[in-house]
Amino acid sequence: MNPSPHKTLLITGGAGFIGSHVVRKMVLDHPDYLIINLDQLTYAGNLENLKDVEDRPNYTFLRGNITNESFLEDLFSRYSFDGVIHLAAETHVDRSITDPKEFIRTNIVGTVNLLNCCRTAWQDPADHLFYHISTDEVYGSLGEEGSFTEETPYDPRSPYSASKASSDHLVRAYFHTYGLPVVISNCSNNYGPNQFPEKLIPLSIHNILHMQPIPIYGKGENVRDWLYVEDHAAAIDLVFHRGVRGRTYNIGGMNEWKNVDLIRLLCGIMDRELDRDPGTSAGLITFVKDRAGHDLRYAINATRIRGELGWKPAHTFEQGLQKTVAWYLTNQDWMERVTSGAYKSYYEQQYGNR
């Protein structure tokens, strides 16, 4: 354990895709902080994502479930947390359509459990912060024009986005009712290394590698704003340290792509990297029945975080996508272990269940 750390931070969901990049950044950039990574290690949580920092003296992993209130109370009694960065969540829209109750348990009840623990533990909240990481999907769907600002009314369309909208409202309620120091950020679609291959970009990379169909909903005309995950982690670091209490910050790449155009770009990169004839991978594109309640377009206006905190993405989409493809091609064994579930047995033996 880091002797007399300057701050002790709890990061929930730190073994997941975005969470692992946030944990790594905090561990490496703030060696005087003790970083406690709390993750349940569900299908999308993988400690292999953090092997490069697991032996650092300022890093500790704990397995646990934020829906377990007594576990969290014991955790807060053991550590004097200066801050919480809350990323733990069920995130996949398709899974929320199949099993909405799990999203309510984790995303709503789990968030309330954390808020209550912070409220009890932080008798003097001045030097503390609860930072809630959310999504642009809470705003609903856009037409062909405009973008989401921090003042855009909420209009969630899926069980996933409804559960995240609810947790956002609860975080704000604890700020206004109890004076709990909070910030919230709502981010656009992330992509990059270590993303579980149920999401569009890693799934497509996996299928291109194995010459399998690339499924695209509807006609592929749904539009998303894409942000490289390391740029998101840098924004989270800034918001945590300099964000105004009670404020919301939209984090986006100002980088809109139709799904079908994105996949065609990805196919071209994969053909070059795999030395295949041009058009080989694009021939795998398969249009499938559209998702229920599929929002047409998301676009983030990131003016506030740029103006107040000086943040902007460091990667263009083409740069980030090239780095993402390179990582997955170099780490094909990681992808195979994740898709097969083979990586789970070691962690089940070492950490058990909570």
C-alpha cells in the first residue's frame, strides 16, 4: 500500500472497458494517490486489462457488487475515501431489452447505495467528490440537426438509458437535498483497446478476422458521435480535479459517423492490415432487423468542457481507429479468451463471488 497517500480514490467498474483506462491513468499520473478498483468481474470486467499496473504500490483491486449494501458499508469503514469515480454499470442496450431488471438493480440501486455510503462517511464534504459517469443516451434521439447540450431535456428510449437517466437524477438530488459534492459527465460512444466484443467496433474487427458476417442494424443510417477511450479518460481526470461541484459536463468527440460508413472505413483499414484485396471485408456487411427503439442520432456539444477546462480530444477518428485495429490484431489471444470466457476461471478461483 502506498504510504500516507495524498488521496484515496474508489473507482467502481475499474476492470471494465472505460474503467480500466481511467484506473490506469489515475495510477500512473497520480502516484501519490491510492487507487482502489472495485469491480464485480461480470462478463465485461477483465483484470487482464490492468496487468501492466496490478503490481503498482498505489493500486489495489477488490471484488464486490455495488448492489450489496452491507459490503459497501464495510468498505467505506475500512477506507477513508476522498473521492469516488463511479463507472460500474450495465451498459449494453440489447441486454437491457432482454433483462431490464438487472439494469435497474445495478445502475439505480447500486448508485443509491454508493451515494448513501458517501453521505454517511463524508461528514465534512468540502474535500470530497462523487463523480458519476453517464451517457449521452439519456437525452434520447436527435433529428438530422442539432446536438445535445447539458441543458437538453432527458428523453431516454431504452431500459439502459432510462436506468442511467434515473441514476443521474438521483445524483443531482443528493447534491441539492444533502449538499453531497458531485459532478456528472455524459459521454458519447467510446472505442479503443480492451472493449468487450459485443460492441460494434470490436465485434466487427473480430468478425472480419474470422471472415464472418458483420451485422449492422436496419440500413446502417443511425449516427453516433465517437470518442477514443484514452481521450475520455483524460477528460475524466480533468473533471475530477477541476470540475465545478453540482455541474454536468458533456464529453464528446464532435465526430459523427453513420454506422455503415464507419464500418466501411474500418473494413478498408482491416483489408490493408491483413493484406487482403480491397473490398474483401466490406463484402461481409450484413444488414439485420433493426433494434427495438433504436435511436436515430446522437451528437454531443462539448463546448462547456472545452471552454471551462480546456479539454479536447487528442486523436482524430482515423488515428484512434488505426490504433484500435492495431491493438486488436496484436492481442488476438485476448479477444479469443474474452469471447470464450476462458479468462474467468482464474479470477473466480482467486477472488470468488460477492
